[in-house]
Amino acid sequence: MKNNLSETKKIIISAFCLSLALIMGRFKIMLFGGTVKLKFDEIFYRFASIILGPIYGFVIAFLSEMLSAILNPMGNYIFLLSVTEGLQGFFVGLIWNLLDKVGFAKKKLLKICVSVSIPGLVTSFANSFVLKHYLLWADEVFWGTVVLRLEKEIIMILINVFVLRIMLNIYEKNTNINRGK
């Protein structure tokens, strides 16, 4: 998505997406004894990563994970989980930009699916790996948790693709209206 936003507009959009991610991050659905949580904050840093770029996506995702762990703790804060979330935000924007460069500019739904699913699945596995070593899980627990987390991630990817498509359509419509005036 090509846009020439000023730095002030980028900071405003970043702050807005971060605040929405923090608000939505407070609403979590815990499944399977707390090993899997459904959280809806990813939509906002993925959106920011797509429209602002990978660096903004990293910063917003990292801050979202770190600040939500501080504001709404659900156990000990694990720095590496913030790093993996930040990398997820980075790779969503990077994959989106790469798909634009190789000719997928008109295939928005495919771009959303690919740019959200690959980083989401990798991050889900990486977070399980971090937790395995942090919590000293046995291999059976680790693989059982990976399967549960990947199933949860597939559900969240479907929700994210649906919502992101709506958000991007609204964003594009509004930016095209503003360009015409």
C-alpha cells in the first residue's frame, strides 16, 4: 500500500493503533488451562504495519505486548515474548511490501492472508519454544502446547483476515476521498 503520510500523521496513527491494541489486549479468552489465550490486539499492530511499514509494526507490536504485560499482568513478564511479537509486526509489514513489489498489488485478500499467516504461525511456534525453556516444559508438554497454539493461531488468522480486509477497505476509501478534495 503506497502512501506518503507525513511523520506527524504516522505518529498519530501509531499512537491510535497502540492505544486500541492496549484496550483490546485487556480482553483475553483463556483456553486449555491458561496455555492458550485468544487476544484481539494483533489486528491493530498488523494494520499499522501494513499501512505504515515494518518498523512501525515492530515498535507497536513490541510496545503492545510489553505494556499489556505491565498493565494487565497474567504472570511474569518475559522479554522474549515482546521481541517475538515485535518481530511478528515487522514481518507482516515486510511481507506485505515484498508482495507489492512482486506484482500482488491488486490481490489484497491474498496479500492479507500471506502477510498475516506466515508471521502468525512462526510467532506462535517461537512463543511456545520460549515458554518451553522459560517454564522448563517436558517435550510432551511442549508439542501438545504447540499443537494447541497453532490451532488457536489459525482461528485468529481467519478473524484477522476478515477484520483487516474491512479496515483496509475503509482506510483506502477515506484516503482516496481525502486526496480528491
